[in-house]
Amino acid sequence: MKQTTFNCTRIATILLLFFVSLAYAGEKNAALAMALCVVPGGGQFYTERYVPGILIGAVEVTLGYYAIKYHREENYSKRNSMFWWGALVFGFSLADAYVAAKMYGFDVDADIDKVSFTYRWRW
């Protein structure tokens, strides 16, 4: 029963992230991107940056797993270290989601033919 609930929750979370990203396909909200960071990699998936989302999600889940493992082993020093690393990764995830939402749709390509410099001499 417990495993089934966990799988249903995981599937519902993935579907929620997918439909939210489709709903805001034209413009991304930075506050929503940061709020979705409570799900590992959620902000990155919302801003359609799937590879960083997978990497950040995997790192957050792994750090959480080892924090629980060290807590059960009563190795509190390593547990606290995992919590600090988790906080660092979470902070990075928030910042990355915020910047990605603000820069979503930004055209990086510049047309070099339209760039010109002029200088005028005045006597």
C-alpha cells in the first residue's frame, strides 16, 4: 500500500509539472518557477530546461537519501553535512529557476549586420 501511494504521488507530480509548463508556454513566471523548486528539479522542468532539471533532481534526491541513511546510523556529523549540501543545491536550484524564468524566450542570436559604429569629427 505504501509503495503504491508513493508511485501515484510521483506520477501526479510529474503530470502536474508537465501541464503547468504547457499552460505557460509563452511566458514564464519567476515566482511559480521558484515555488516549483520544492519538487526536485521542478523549477527547471517548468522553464523547459530538462537536463539541468534531471541533474538537480537527482542530486537533491541522493543527498536526501544519504541524510536519512546517516540519521538512522546515528552518524550526525555526516547527516548534517548532507543537509548543508542539500541546502546549497536547493539554493542553486532556486536561483537557476529564477534566472531561467526571467530569461525565457530571450533571443541570444544577434544580427552582426545591424551593428555599426560611427564617429563624427566636429571642427
